[in-house]
Amino acid sequence: MASDTIVVIEQIPVMYVAGKQGEHIADQAPVAFAQLEAKLTSLKGRKFYGVIIGDEYRACVGIGLNTLASSLPYPTWTIPGGRYLRCKIPDWEENLHLISQTFDELCQRPDYDSSRPCIEYYRSQKELLLMVPVE
């Protein structure tokens, strides 16, 4: 795994599908993404995020600032900006087991900010960026 880096991100407006409450986060993700992607005319050029809020997983896709929420098939929300500790997971589809393990480790840091969600940014088919909020 690549070294960790502190980054500052802006707020990210998204449309999302929430996972089924009560299920493990890892089980919520594929179902939520399948539902989200089913309503998109194309995946090309879009930015996808997985967001963990407590025990809820949200599969998200970035939307433009001028997008009318009423024209979208799913609810909208804004991923909070701020300081995040970012960690890269290469070949993430081959390393799914590292996602929850890495989040668990990073959330043990003394500067972890539990008031904001943890974020998965699917940068490409090969690269996943995990971001944990820090103070």
C-alpha cells in the first residue's frame, strides 16, 4: 500500500443510493452501486464515491453544481470537505479485503474526526483512494 497523505478536499455534490441498514458495510456496497449505475445512461467520465456514515453505505456519483435535483432519479447530498488522510489501494478489485481493514486502522488515529464520513473515491478501474477525516 502507498504511503498516507493529508489532503484537503472541497465539498462534493452527489446523487446517491443508500445501502440496506442492518447489513454489513461490505455487503451494502455492491448492491447500492448496482442500483445507482442502473439508472445512469453512461459511466464514462463520472466520478464515483462510496461513503460510510455510521453503519450506512452510500454509493455516490458526482453531479454538476447546476444540476436540478428534481431531474435526478435518486436523492442528492453533499460529501463534506475538509482535511482527510488519503491512502491508495492499487488493483482494488483484487484487494477488496484491504478496504475495511485499512479504514479500521486509519480510524484508530488520534486525529480521526468521527463527525465526518469516511470516503472511497474510485479514481479508476485500478486505483481506489480511501479518505478518513482528520482534525
